[in-house]
Amino acid sequence: MLVCRFADAARYAAVTGRELVDNLANELAASRRALAGIRSDSAAWKILPILTERTGFSRNRVWEQREILGVLDAYAAQIRRAS
């Protein structure tokens, strides 16, 4: 019984993990497309994926990439539903 539950959990983790990696790769590709046409040596490529400042402060800023966070939030919700 325990071995079967462990095997089921391992299969679930493998499948959902692969989906997570695919979704993150898709978002990274979308960020690259958003920077299409920008010189390859431009500083904009150093901030790939595109980050957004969230706090509005001039110090102690928090930067985020909303699309990546959306993928991670969806993955977390999927795992919560499954458990």
C-alpha cells in the first residue's frame, strides 16, 4: 500500500513538474519575443524576463515577472486541488 502511494505520488510529480517546466519555458519564450528587434548587446536582455517594479518606492523595491508568477500560482493551485 505504501509503495503504491509513493509510486502514484512520484508519477504525479513527474507529470505536473514537466507541465510546469513547459509552461515556464513558454513564458520565457514570450518574454524573448517581446524583446524582438532590440540589439543583442542591449541591457534590456539582462533583465529577461521582463520585470515590473511592484512597490512604487525608490528604495527597497520589489521586482516581479507577473507572467512567471502566474504560472507558479496556477501550479500551486493545481497541487492544492489534487491533494
